[in-house]
Amino acid sequence: MVFVVAFNGTILSGAEFPSFVGRSVQELIDSNLQLGNLISGDEYHECSKKAAMTPGGGWMEYPWITPDGMEFTKVSYLSQPIANTDVYIGSGYELPNTAASISPSTATTDH
């Protein structure tokens, strides 16, 4: 999954879910009742920005849940902001067979 997000949280591009374009990350996460129990939209967005501001970009791990209630861990790489913009690009994937127990408040670059 590849996505482009403005620093205010607005999704500018999302190949997997084009209907998300123009909406805020915070609102999408907070409107998902199951997901909202694992991570808040603001918490996710702040961690994304922190990872993106890491020199060279950064990684983040965070809990996620499928519509049928299966919890797992997602990992995303967030690029440094595109020059002279407030936009970053991210790419994420799911870690199979993992519990959603990793803190969303820690951005790391050790992957």
C-alpha cells in the first residue's frame, strides 16, 4: 500500500483506497469503532509525522484490525517530506500472525 499525506492529515493519494483521498487520517481512524479502541487518529498521525521527519525517513509499527475483528501489527515507512512541501509519502504492510501490541507512539529507524 502506498499513500501520500499532507502534514495536516489530509490524504492526497491512496492507491488501495481512492475513496480516502481528501479525508483526514485522524477522521478515518477515529470513525472506525474497532480500530479506535487500539489507536487514536491523532496518535497515529503524530507518530507518522515523527517518522517522516526522521533524517532519511522512518519506520513505525502500530496496531490494526480487519473489518472482521482480526488484530495484527502494521509497519509503515514514511519518507522525509518532499522538498518545499508539507507532504510525505508512505508505504505500509501487515506483519502476518502478530498481535497488535506494539506502541504506536514510537517511531524507529532500525528496520
